[in-house]
Amino acid sequence: MIYKVKDGFIVRRIGNQIMAVPVGRQTTDIHGVIALSKSGELLWNALVSGADIEALADILTENYDVDRDTAKADTERFLDGLKQQGALV
């Protein structure tokens, strides 16, 4: 399955915080901002054009010293959080 973030977000750095901020019509559906870690920002950027869990887990294993199973589990938790917030198509 390919996951993709909805249009209508911009990612901003505010101090040492990384935030996905809804703009336009998304402000009526999503209230507040989505805080991202550095790894979350990497995954978010891949999700802008769309990616499956395997590709997202690859991003984590390529950028961090993490085994494949952990990367995949972390990716699934990240996607679950975005689903709950209504940020995925």
C-alpha cells in the first residue's frame, strides 16, 4: 500500500522543533500542528510524493543505525499516528 500525506501542509523549523503546519482547507480538518522528529521529517518528506512501508523503513535503515525490524515497527507507529491525525490520503 502506498501512503501519502494530504496536500495542504508546510514543514517549518521553529527553533529546534520541526512542525508540519496545516494551511488552507486543511486548517478546518486538522487543528494544531504535527510535531516531527528528525526521522519523522525524513519519512514525511518521502510521504509527500507517496511511499510504502518498505521504502520508508529503508529510509530509516539508511540514515540511522537501526535494524530492519525496528525500522519497520517505527514506521508503522509513525503512519498510525498520521492516520489518527487525519494527515494521510
